[in-house]
Amino acid sequence: MFRRRLSVLVATAALAMGTAACGGGTSSSGGGLAASAKPAGYAMTQATNIPASPTLDAIKSRGKIVIGTKFDQPLFGLKNPVTGNIDGFDAELSRLLAKRVLGDDKKIDFVETVSKNREDFIEQGKVDAVIATYTINDARKQRVGFAGPYYLAGQDIMVKKDNTTIKSVTDLNGKKVSSVQGSTSEQNIKSKAPQAQVLLFDTYTTAGEALRDGRVDAESTDNVILLGLVDKNPDAFKLVGAPFTQEPYGIGLKKADTVFRNFVNDTLAEAEKNGDWQKAYAATAGKVDPKPPTPPAIDRY
């Protein structure tokens, strides 16, 4: 079913045009998506009797929530070059969390957070949470906590539009493949295609440029990330459509703050129940995915 849905995604993505923009490691205050994309309105309201926790207390004290997300991730977290806002599904979930804590989805600061510094930013207190296509796994749980998952992706492969030789992960053996530092993608490639040569970059956009100019034969990471790149470059790239892993996306938090983790899980559950999750998805990733997925079960460990 997932692969059938992906075939629809790829076909639909080819209809869209746009320009991807990279962030510069700065903060950006969130004011919602551009007018043409913002959902009609969320049902989420401020929680009553917000519990005490180190993170929640800090958020209430400063009057803003600080969220680490990606600025170069079409569909999930992309800095809009016109409005300066951060657009995408991860950004909208961030706004829902701000609404539930502070009663206002504009009381949020986004900090550009790439794959290799997500754990560091959480541990150092640079952000209250990371919502950034962040796969939950046991190794990361040694350093940070996770709420969710809120989305289930799968690692796939992106190639040039005219490539007919790479059809599955095993076809990456003997090929040069780009991905990003600090992601789970590198180890997944090496496990499934041990003879592939993996070249690592800071962002998925720069990894895509390596594919465009011929330094690599393919780029491999989560299908929704690659789909966003295909959406922005439909004449250059295509998705193979053969996912070979499952990637549960979670919200990264300080490991010791169990109260905050429970609060975020409750927020996700409320968003799924009241339809806000579905609205946020439809306004972002749903633009190239006409058949929205069912949210995965939340793991309240």
C-alpha cells in the first residue's frame, strides 16, 4: 500500500515547480505559512493546568517556544524566500505545540537544526524541542527523549530523471551515493548495499546538487525528503519508489524531562483527534500526496 501511494506521489510531484532555499543557521520567528498555504484554522487551544517541568517552565517564562527544524526541507521544513517564514509539516506541528503551551501559534522561534547537530542542540538547551524529520532509534534514545512517532517514512533513492539502471537499493553497489551527516541513512545504505561509496554532506539540498552535477549516481534518504526535492526539481530528478526501511519520525526532547514528553505526546494525540494533524498535512506534504496517511500509534514509553 505504501509503495502504491508513493507512485501517486511521484506522478503528482512532477506537476509542481518551485525554488528550494537553504537556511543560514539563524533563527526565524514563525508567523504561519504563506497566505496561500496556511490551513483555514486549527482547533487546538491552550492547555489548562499545564504541568511543571524544566522545559515547560522555561517556555512559559520566556513567552516563546524554541523549535529546532530544518530550513532546506521542502514539504517538511523550508525557509520561504518571499515571506521568511518556515513552511512545512514539521513547522506546522511546531505551531500546534506553541498553541497548546502558550495559546498563540506565533509565539515561536525556529532555529535551523541539521541532522548532525540535533542531539547537541537538545542537550545544550539551544532548543526546547527538535521537529526535523527526526527518526526515532535506540542509539539516539541514549542521548535524548522522543515524543511520537507522528509520521512513518521509509528510506528510498533519488536519481537523475533519465536514469534507468538504479531500481532498488542493491543497485547502489558499486555506485557513489550522497546523503547527510548525522542521519541514519548512511548506515542503512552500507547495510543494504555494502559496496556503495557513500559521500556525506551537511544538507539534503547540497547532497542533491552532487547528484545534479554528476559527482554521485544517486541520493538516498527518507522518501518524503527526496519527494520534496523531486517536487522542486521535477525535470532533473525522480524517485525510484522502492523504500527499504521504516523511519518513524519523532519529536526530540531532553531525555530527563518525562513530563514534557508526556505533554507533547498529549498534544500530538489531540491534534490527531481534532483534525489538526490532517489539516497540517494537507497544507504541506499533502499538496503532493492526495491520499494522506494514517498517523502512526504514539509510543508512550
